[in-house]
Amino acid sequence: MTTTKEGKGTSMRKSATAAVLLISAVTGFTGAATPASAGATADQIVKIRPLHATNKCLDIQAGSPANSANLIQYDCTGAANQKFRLVRVSGNDFEIRPTHVTGKCLDIQGGSTSEGARVIQYDCSGSSNQRFELTNGGSSLNNIKPRHVFNMCFDVPSASTANSVNIIQFPCKGGADNQLFEFLPTL
């Protein structure tokens, strides 16, 4: 058996490393922002940031608990109405549930298949207009595609950087910045 002489610093680093590994094993936290389509787990809570607008997050307008409240883009504040629970339905299909209220899901208003239809929150029903495919658009960025309609994506109209802009569904534009969203795990 070979022994080595270790100083206090080495011993403390090993203890800290062991603690981090234990916490990671218990909680699943890796310290890295994992894109939803590359490893989201059931009940993962995330903030969702549009690529084109620095310091903006998706947000349920005014923190409303009501059906039909709009999903908008707004300055990131860390508030509960900017946090969403990803619930895997199957494969890359998810329900996206606002965390500031229970029993609500993101929803394409009225199940519309038209471009420009608003994304809202509504009572969860399991319908296809409340299911979204998270498609990795490159690195940690994702398109959010409603499952009830072909070739539509969440879209920030005209790549606006203003607050309170409604998120809509719009034909997918092959990786346009205003249709790519980053999913960042949060508490």
C-alpha cells in the first residue's frame, strides 16, 4: 500500500469535491444549463429566454392566475410567473406549466392552427394544443413547436426586444433568433 502526504488544503478540496458529487448524485444537479431537448427531466423547473433579446424571459403577463392570460416577453426578474415546469408527455413532447399557479398549461389559444395565434395559459386538459415538441436548434437552444399543427414555432413577432410583446405561433423559419429559446434550470 502506498501512502502520500497530503496537506490540509488537499484534504479540504477532496472533502468539498466529495460533497459536490454527493449533492449532484442526490439532486441530479450538474451545474450546467441543460437544454430541454437534450435531457429535460419530468418536473424540471426552468426559465425560458429568447435568443434575440438579452435579459428577457418568457412571462405570464402580470402574474395572472386567469385562463387566457398572455405569454409575453419581459425583463427577467426571477418571479414565479417567469418559471415553468417541464412535464414530459413522451419523447421530446412536453407540457409547459407556469409555476405561479396550479393546474395551468401553456396553450395555443382555442387550438388555432393559424399563424399569429397567441400563446396563453389555460386549464391543463391534455389536448394537443397544450403539448410542445422541444427541438434542439443548435447547442442549448430550442424551437418550441406546438404538436397540434405542422411547422409552427413559438415566435417573438418582428424580433422585438420590447417588454410585454405577446408570444405567438408562426411558421418555423429554420433557426431564426426570435424563434430560438434557451431553457435554464432554476429553483
